Amino acid sequence: MTDSELIVDLRAWLLETLNDSWDAVSEPGGPPVWFGRNLDAWSDTIEIRGVSEVIDGRDILIVYGGQRGLFGGHRQEADVLAGVFGGEQNRLVVHGVA
């Protein structure tokens, strides 16, 4: 790994569902075409590594999201997705919309 961060800014995306989030991270995060598009697959990708060369090549993954749609309230799937990040190596930061 290198001593670097991968910052994925999704604040411009209107994410309504988890499927929207997989679409949004596809290009900057580089998951392969066989990526499972589910929380277990995402957890493996960012925690265990070995799935995405782009993410594997960085020490830290930071994903910025906007406080609307999926992250606009207390939606269970947003809370579960946020729980997958919960660490020093991977962070989800949700900002209010200006």
C-alpha cells in the first residue's frame, strides 16, 4: 500500500438507495464487474481488501456524502452502510447540503 488517501466525493449524487451508492462508487472506487453490489461485498472491499486495486492501493478511503436522499434522515440502510465504514482506514462523512 501507499501512504495516501482515496477521497470519493458523492455529495453531487442524489443517492436514494444502496444500488445508487454502488453506481456512484463504481468509477472512483474501481470495483470489478463481478462486485456483489451488497453490504457484505462492500465490507470485504474496504475492510479485508483484495477486491479493488484502486482501493487496495491506498491506505485510507474517505467517502463524502450529502445529507439528502439515502443520508437525509434516519434510514436503516444508510445506518447499516455507515456502520461498514466505522474505522480509521475507512470513513464515511455526511455533510449538510448548502
